[in-house]
Amino acid sequence: MSPADALLSWFCAHARDLPWRGAGASPWPVMVSEFMLQQTPVARVLPYFTQWMRQWPTPADLAAASPADVVRAWDTLGYPRRALWLHEAAATIVDAYGGEVPADYSALRRLSGVGDYTASAILAFAFGVRIPVIDTNVRRVWWRWELGQDDAAVQPRVEHAALERWLPADGHRAAQVSLAIMEFGALICTARTPLCTQCPIAETCQWRERGYPRPATRVRPISKRYEGSDRQARGRILAVLRRTADATELTAQTVNWQDPGQFERAVSSLANDGLITQVRENVWKLPD
Ligand code: SF4
């Protein structure tokens, strides 16, 4: 049995039931879920996704909303620039594609907030296009199972070609295989403690065969503390503005932030991102 077939069988038995998956999933919910899942875990996304789709079930519905409503609905999901990108993308879908998410890689890449991963995910999961969908989970499974390494520097086109070889010829089945690898990487072949005793491809895993070598030196991204960070300052400011439809005076004191310099920096970056609009000195509101 190929690794793809083995992972697909595992997926059929163990996949989480998520509202943006399955035969009934149409392109718009797939696109919304992919925006929300960038840098945010599934469990956190679920209630926001449900509410979002209830409020804006089509791109036209979202395009007609005000940016303020969109930022308000994004609430504390994090990285709120994604909300405005999704809103801008919805407007482009309405203006340029008749309100339908385009089934074309180049067209998708031209939408705000859509990079290679998101375009590939939409094509595969919404339209059944045979294209590798490569996130950190997929990459890690491939490194371990095929390369026998826990970390590797591989050119994107080599990675793309290798993972394309995992996919069956049929596009819809290929999409299921991509989902299966992602889910398997998220639940079983995890970064820190892979559950190899539950692994359906353990017998042929090169990393296991080699005794699980870890790289001697690995540059791990430094996880930045949220407490006291610019992100927290930005979140504090947005939280104040989300609570009211009115323009509001914002100072370090009114948002209860200790560092005035950091507060000013947070206000500037939110304004640069289009997430807040200045009414007059020290008075701000969510964008119209
Ligand atoms: S044997 Fe372990 S490391 Fe190898 S693919 Fe399976 S879960 Fe991952």
C-alpha cells in the first residue's frame, strides 16, 4: 500500500468533522476557513467560522459589509489584517469574477491575502484540482517519512515535485490525500512527540528506520511573548474601538497601556494597516 493510500484509510477513520470539509463544501467556505486558519488553530477558528458564514454566506454579502463590521466580527481571532484582506478579496471576486471564487491559480493569487499555500488549498479542497497543498504539517511528514530527516532545506520546486508524486491522478482523491497528510501531521506525526505506535506508515518511515535523528543545530523561530508586545497593544486598542460605533479618544491612559512610545507605535501600525481611521487628534474609529 502506498503512503498516500495508507494515510487516506487512516483519514477516513480519524478525520475531524470540520464544517469547511466534505462533499458539500463550496469554494467560499473553503476560502474563509483558509484565511482564518493562517496562524490560528482549528479549535479557535471554529466558532468564528460558524458566525462568519451565518453573517456573510457569500462573497457578495461580505463585500457589501463595512470594514468596521468586518474588523468587529474578526474580534480576537488575531492578525486582524486578514479580515480586511478577506473583505478586499470578496470585493474583487464580486467585481471581477461575478461573485464566484475563481478556480484559477493566477486569479486567486491576485486576490488580497492569497499566497501560494492558500491558492493551492482553495484549488484542491474547493475544486478538486490535483495540486500539492504544502503546510508545515505536510512538509514535516514528508521530511521524516521519505527523507529520513526532522528538518531539511529543500528548494520549493523540489518539494512541490516530490509531494506531487504522492498524489493520485484523480483531483478529488488527491485533495483528500492532501487533507489526510495535513491531519496526520497535526494529530499523529506532530513536531514534538510523534505518536509512531499509532502510525499507519511507520514500517516504511525513513526517520524511524534511522533512529529518529534530530539535527545537531536547529534554528528554531524564537516564539515572541504576547504579554507586553506590540501585538497586545494593538489588540488592546482594537478592543476599545470594537466596543463602540463612535469615534473614541485613544491615549495610552484611556487604553490602560504603560508605555506611551509603544502605544504610539501600535496606533501608527494599525493606521498603516487600514484597521483604524483618525477623526481628529487622538480620536480614532474603525474604518468606514
Ligand atoms: S513513524 Fe513516526 S515519525 Fe515516521 S511518519 Fe509515522 S508518526 Fe511520523
